[in-house]
Amino acid sequence: MKTKKGFNLRTICGENIIVAEGIENIDFSRIISMNESSAYLWKKIQGQDFTSETLTQLLLEEYDVDEQTARADVDALIAKWLEAGIIE
């Protein structure tokens, strides 16, 4: 998987928001907000190929969480990112 070009993380009024940059990505029908851990993961993998294992490992390295929980959270996050159209 890979993050789609033109989607960048910005902090706006204390909120982590994915901003679509470039004419091909303009769609103001929804805002993509990220919590601290999803923003951390986005920063780590933006512009790189990644797998669910990559994200799981990053969570395990950064947060005090067991592997089963990290894996479940990553699976849910990937599903949301795919639905939002910000990864491919």
C-alpha cells in the first residue's frame, strides 16, 4: 500500500487533518481528521510503500500496546483510509 499523492497531514487549530492538495484532489464534502496515533503513523509512512505489519510494528515501538490490539487497530485504520481514498 501507499499514501496517495497530494494528501498531506496538517495541524489546524490543534486538530490533525488530512488536506488534499492539487486540483485532482479537491473534494470539500468531508474532512479527514486523525487522532494522535493515526497522525503518527501517517507521518512515518507518507510517500512510502507500507504493509499492515509495518504499521503494527510502528505502533508497538511507539505506544505501550500489545500486538493483538495493535494489529486490530491497524486493520481498522487501513479500512478507514481505504474508504476515505487516501491510500492505494
